[in-house]
Amino acid sequence: MNVAQKKRTLMRDTIRDAAIREFARNGLAGTSTQAIADAAGISKAQLHYYISSKEDLYQEALGYILSEWREIFFLSSSRDDPETAIRAYIERKIRHALEHPDSSRLFAKEMARGAPEMAEHWPGLRAAVDEASDVIRAWIDEGKIAPIDPLLFQINMWAVTQHYAEYEVQTRMLMDAEPDTPLDADRIANEAIQLFLTRCGLAEPGEKE
């Protein structure tokens, strides 16, 4: 990749990240290209040099979020060691939610309005979930974890890990955490890990890290 290509890639990443922040706050309809340009630190004319439309940028943002979440699972996954895989996945997912909360918030906002922009992304999401379910079923068949519903297990992990982004204000209030103070990622991750390992029969109820 030459210097010009690197510069273009960096600018595209900057625009996408700015768009995710604005879409997470205001949704697709409530976000203007001017707002995205301002968030990216460029002019509106510069923005339109890099994007074809706000709608296409929204689709790009959704696809990027889903690809990140899929990568987190399969980087964490181990077909031979479910405890290591579950621990790694939950910790990475929680840290990602705390460090990049707007990704979860944008996705939640899209789901809350009935997911009208998700048509092209459902097949990829379904394939990733089915692939992960196959990994979990293999663990069950090999007697490595207790019988569980592979799909609902995944959905419940998403619900727990993404909660700390989607309900950050509530979490901060209940944990007495100031807005400029990082949430205690270790405390959050350890509790969630214990919850899901116990469900799989890989930890005893009440067992501590």
C-alpha cells in the first residue's frame, strides 16, 4: 500500500468512526452529512469525496460492527478448550463494549426501530451464529460442557456484554462511577465469566475467580 492509499484508508476509517458516533446518538434520519463531516474534522465537500451517500455510509457502519463482533468470537474460540474460549470471548466483548460503546448503541438503535436497514446483513449474521453454534454443539457432544441451547447462549452473552455500552449511564449511576472515570472492566468481566461458565458446568455456583 503506497502513501496515497494509506492516507485514503486512514480517512475512510476516520469518517466511518465519526459516522458511528453520530448515528449512535441521532440515528440515520437524525444525522446529517454536515454533522458527520464536523465529527470527522473535515468539510462537507471533503466528506462527499469519500462517500456516495449517508445511507451507504450507514450500511458500511453496520457491516463493520458485525464483522468486528464476529472477529472477537473467532479470535477467542477454541474447539478444544471451551473454558478458555468463553473466558476470552466475554472479556474481549466487554472491553470492546466499554471502549467502543457507540457500536453497540448504533446497533441497538437499529434493532429498536425494526431493523429496516439490516436486510443485506442478516445472511452474514446468520452464518456467523450458525458457525458458532456448531462449535458449541461440538463441546456438548464431546461432553466438555453441560447441555445448553447454543443459540440462546450466544444471545444471552450478547445481552450481558453489550449492556454496559447500551445502559452505560444507568451502570455508572449504580456503580457510583463519574462520567470521566473508566468502568471497572475486570469486575464486570469476572462476574459475567462466572455466570456463563456456571451455566456450562465449568464452574460451581458461588465459585470466585
